[in-house]
Amino acid sequence: MEIELARKLTRSPRQIFVDQVNYLQERSLGTLCFLWEKRRIPIVLVGTKTLFDNFYQSKLTDDVRGQLTSRIALHYLLPELTKVETKAILRHALGEEMTDEMVEQIHQVTGGNFGF
């Protein structure tokens, strides 16, 4: 399957975006490394802070960790939303129905985590 994916990416090159990467197992991460090696396409990995922690404190074998970290061009940890940012998102989603009490409660329950 990996070889077929690489072939298809040769015919139609494109970047790959993978969400919730923190749930992938070692073999799946190895597939991403294989595709990058074969086609040198941009691959964007998105996940929780657990993803970042997994790269540096995980149970991945040293070989897999080395392969992955040698291919990381940059990483960016997104901070939690401020109350102002939470309010802006809720205003966009709820319009006039949004109240300051709702903002306070939602921000408190989610801890400013937009993906909550």
C-alpha cells in the first residue's frame, strides 16, 4: 500500500495534512516517513500537546523517533484561547444569542481549548 501511495503521489503530487496524529501508532508514523523519503512532499502533522510530548518522551523506538525528528522542519505549540478570543469565536457562532455569562462558562469549562 505504501508503494502504491508513493506512485499516486508521483502522478499527482500534493501535500498531506494529518490531524490527530497523537493517536497514530508507530507503524503509521513509519508510513509517513516512507512517503516523505520517496516523494519529499510536505507533510503537516496536527495533534494535541501529547503529540509533541510523544516525540521527545515517548515509547517510540530510538530508530523511529530519530527518523521522525530528523524530518521535522518546525513545530508550533498553540496556546489556549484567551477570553477575548473565546468571545470572538462565540460571537461569530452564536451572534446575538451570546452572553458574557456564556463566554465565562464556556471558557472555564474548556480551559480555552478550542478543540474541546
